Amino acid sequence: MPRLKPVPAETPFIRKDGTLAADYKELLTDKTRCEPLMLRANMLLQASGKRPSYIQAKCGVTTQTLRNWAKHKTRRPNSSTLRFVGAALGYDLDFIKRSKR
């Protein structure tokens, strides 16, 4: 899998002033124009050392899908696919309410 640059720690879903992004293009990272959650899931997969075939056996997401993520061929992955890959790696995908800033 190709190496990915780290996604900034601050969430791209909320602007620095605390307001929500106006449209979906603002939610995408500037350089890749890919869904930030997909990039993070791919980074977690790389960090885990697990092979894509392990993910396929564990949750049914194909190795081709994971290759497409790594090569940024997928722009907006299915949320359930992200959830399944996260679960196979031991993570939950959930909404967390932010405190007011």
C-alpha cells in the first residue's frame, strides 16, 4: 500500500471558528479530495500491520476496495464500509457531541 500523509488532528468538519462547513467540498482534504474518515481508516489499517486479506476475511470488505482507498480512487466511501473496516481493526465509528468552544 502507498504511504499516506497524516490527516491534521483537528477535524475538517468544523471550521476553526466553530461553525459547520457550508458544503461537502469543504469537508474533503485539500490535496487528495478524499473523505477524511477514509484516509484515517486507511492509516489505521497501515499502522495495524494487518493485510487487506485479513480485513476481507474478518468483515467482507474486498481487498480491491482497500486498494482503491490507498490509491485515492474512492472519493466518498460507503459509511457502512468504513464502519466494517473500523470494527475489523477494533474501532467504533460513532457521533460524539462536541462541547461548545
